[in-house]
Amino acid sequence: MKYIFISGGVISGIGKGITAASISLLLKQAGYKVVPLKFENYLNIDAGTINPIEHGDPFLCEDGTEADMDIGTYEKFLNEEMGKDNFVTMGQIYKTVIEKERRFEYDGEDVEAIPHVTSEIIKRINDLGRSKKADIVVIELGGTAGEYQNVFYYEASRLLTLKQPEDVIHVHVSYVPTPKHLGEPKTKPTQLSVKTLNSMGIQPDFIVARSEKYIDKRRRDRFALFCNVQSENIISNPDLENPYEVPMVLEEQQLGDKILTKLHLSVRKSDLSEWKKFVDSVNKKKLKTINLAIVGKYFGTGDYQLRDSYAALFDALDHAAWRTGIDLKTHWINAEKVEKEGTGIIGNPDGLIVPIGWGERGAEGMIAAAGYSRDKKIPYLGLCYGMQLAVVSFARDILGWKDANTAENDVKTSHPVIQMMPHQAKYMDKRAYGGTMRLGGWEATVKKGTMAHQIYKTTDTSERHRHRWEFNNKYKEFFEKKGLIISAISKEEGLCEIIELDQKVHPFYLGTQGHPEYKSRPLNPHPIFVAFLEACKKGR
């Protein structure tokens, strides 16, 4: 088994995940069994309890794992499902080591970071590789070189290299800035980043230089001189319109061949023909532009707007837009602003989405947006919280229950149309928030003759879930009598999965308790998003 460690330098968010996924794709398409693995620095057991503004939208796996966004990147590039074994946090490592010590599994040794923490890290790598029968494990190290939180990951990399020098390579992804007042790329930040690696006993085999433009010969020569990396192994990774172009950029520089050669594996040509067709279709000129409003609550980070809080949603929209030949313009609207200024600020978009959310803040703005979309006949898609709040809006406006609400936000409401799942109450009583929701893939039965059935083209479907609040079946008949269609029900427990309005009444009004955005792939966009954008494209 071979190992590729991928580290980052200079700044976070530089694109290690895209690089790891692209390298994995190149090697997979060359005929090798490749398995990616992400190590995170934080002490959380998973990403489920992290505010999306802090670390981006947690990615939800089919097995219920609440992981880092990079796990979603791996799924999208490789078209394979990831799970709990592809995602490891430092919290998991420490917890496991401490539990082993309590069980006397270290035979009375004094338990220390080295070798016990590093051995656990290496064990996770090898267990994943063996369980998946991998030829190559691609290991992405979270954070940047020089952070104290991830030093044990780097130490594990060094120890594995020391033990199996011909089986391990290290790829360092680093930022090469071009200050406007200078007008030339500067290599010094990466030189210092590599120096940090060297101080930990690691010499990178490749440097992937993230920059505005392609790296020129002079910069390659500077890297070679000061970083002790051959100039042909300085790989340029410039800013691109679309991250899905990265595998081709790396392939043009023969990175896959160079990696296989360094790992003493047979060099095989990567078949990227299908991927290239997809990228070509993305880059085609679009004949139709639609404007989409997204009324959410996790857009702001200080004085800046943050796309990563809804990363999976934006990816799913992109996939569907490319499939439908649409130039998609998204407008982010803070739900709290809708509360203060009214629905008039939404304007007249071609479509409206209310996405995932938690808690009372901004909820009234989302409820108002759901009602505005219904009244104005604007195509509407509610995702999880967006589905629940569409139900609340319908109850208030159509059923006339003015105090109707989700019990999450108002425990005193006389019409709790959204309630907590009964078995979830015990977790809340214990403040057991992590990993206790309805998580992962849940099967449902879709009602024939509904819009949902037209979309799925089957009565049996499954979506990933991440919530503990549900449609209150006690009110089901009241809603149905007034025209709200419950078009999908879970096979376990009979829970409401999808609500919609008849297309004779509204061109497209659908809410789903599941999260179709987590199952969308660039080569296989989710049908709900395709249908939604087609409705937006068609107009009202």
C-alpha cells in the first residue's frame, strides 16, 4: 500500500481538498484503487456541533457521519460515497488513546503523544486502506504547516516515511501571492512554509503552487533552489473559473505520472475523457440567465459574506445549472433583514430557496419568505428547516392558525405543527447534541401522481437527513384538506419527508425534510435541483 500526504502552507482554505480530490481522481482514472482520508485538527468528535460560520457547512455522509466539507469534495470528484473512516479529528484520536489507557491496553506504559498518539493516527490510515483494499491512500492534513494543533499528524507522516521510504510521498500545497504594489509572484512565504516542514523532518516531493496565474520558470527555479524540490516537481495550480478544471491542469503537468513513478508503480494514462466532456459543457455559453434568491441565516462572518456556510447547496445548484444550460445568479438575503424590512427586499426573483437552519434567529424572516414565494407564485424549494417553516407559513396563512410554529422556536404555541421526534427528547434532556439526530440515509415511499414522483420517477427513494424536528402528523388531515400535499413518507416511523403544492395552484412549491444537496454530483446532479431550476427557467 502506498501513501500520499498532502499538507498546506501559508493560509487556510488554499485548496488542499480540491488538490487531494484531483490527485485521487487522476490515480483512480489510471486504474488504481484510491481512498482519500481527511485529518482535522479540532477536538470535536465530528463536525456536527460546529457553527457553519466557524468551519463551513458540515458535509453529511450516507452513514450519518457529519464531516468536513472536503469529504463532500472527495465524493463529488470520485463519484463514491465516503463515511466515518474517511474522516478523523484530533478529538477522535485523543478519545481513543485515553479510552485504551483506561482499559489497560498499553500494558502499564506511560502513555505519551509519541508513540501512542502517532501510532493511532497511522493505525487509522492503515485500517482504512486495508478495509477498502486500496493501492493508494491519499491523506489530507488539516490546517497549515506550523500550527501546533496538527503537529502529531506531521510526525505520523515522518514516522511512516522513515519506516517505508519507498511507499510514501509528500505533496505541499502552498500559496504564492502577487502583491499589487509589486506585480510579481513572491515565493518567500512558501519557502518559509517548506522550512517549517523541514524542521519537522519532512522534505516535500512536490510543491503545488496556488497562485493567481501559472508559475513561470523564474519562480520554479527559486522554489527548486530554496525548497530542495526539482523544478519539474513544482506544479502550478492557478485560479480557475471552475474547481473541476483542476484535474486537467494537474494532468497537463503530468503530476499523476510523476507521482506513480515516485511510488514505484506502473505509469498508466488517466482516462479523463468523461470528465473533460463535463467541463466543456460547464464552459459553454449559456443562453438563459435566472436570478435565484436564497433567504438564509449563516451568510455573515464579520464584515464579509461566507459562501462555505451553504457549500453543499451552492455545489448542487451549480451541478443542476450546468445540466440545464442555465447561467445562475444567486442573491443572498439575510433572513433577519427580511424580518426587519419586510419581504419587499426579496424582489421578484425567478426562484427562491430557504435552506438549512437552526433555532429562532431569522426564522420569522424565513417563514415570511416561504409565504411570499407561495403568494407570488415564485418557484420555491425548502430544504429541511425550509420545509418545516413552509409548513408553519401554510398553517398561519391558509389554515388561519396565527400562532402556529415549530416547537423548536415556541414551546407554548397552541399549534406545534413541527415537533421534536419523541425519542429525541431524551438526548435534549441530557444535552447530548453530538451525533444524536436523525442522520444519514433514510428510505421513503413517494406518492404516485405527485410532483415528487415526476422528479424521482420511482416510488422508492432515499435522502440523507440531519435533524431532530419533524412534521407533526397530528395535523396531517387539516393540511391535506386545504391543499398541502404530503408526497413522500419515510418507510420507518411514517414521517413526512416531502410536502408540495399542486402544480395547478403553483408552478413549483416543494419542501423536503431530507438534504438532496449532499447527494448531488457534478456528473449526476440531483433531480430535485434540476426540476427546480427548470421551473425557474420556464418562468411564471
